[in-house]
Amino acid sequence: MLFRSSDWFHAALLAGVGAVFMVSHHVGVQTELFYQWDETTVSSGSVTNRNAAEEFGLRFGVTAFVF
């Protein structure tokens, strides 16, 4: 995602990969590896402020399929 105007700029990236391991016919254990990057730049006259953040990790969960 990318937004731009004359005095501010914002960019973001979210990427992930995951898998579900079925433990029964309708229940699974889910795992996901993810990475998120976010940057915002604001300009006012001759002053520029830039903020950037990164987050990454591993998530686990339980998935139930109801048909």
C-alpha cells in the first residue's frame, strides 16, 4: 500500500506464509510466519519527520471447519 501527497508519504508491506495441519476431519492446527513493514514521512516547511517500524514473528492457532 502506498499513499502520497505534497507533504506526507506512507508505505506499508505485509507478507506471510502459513500452513494448517489437520488433526481430525474438521479441526486443524494453524501456523503462520509473518513480516510487516510500515513507514510514514511528514514534511512541514524545512522540517521532515520520518517514522518506520518492522514487526515479524510466528503465530499459532486452532482452526475448526464447520460444513
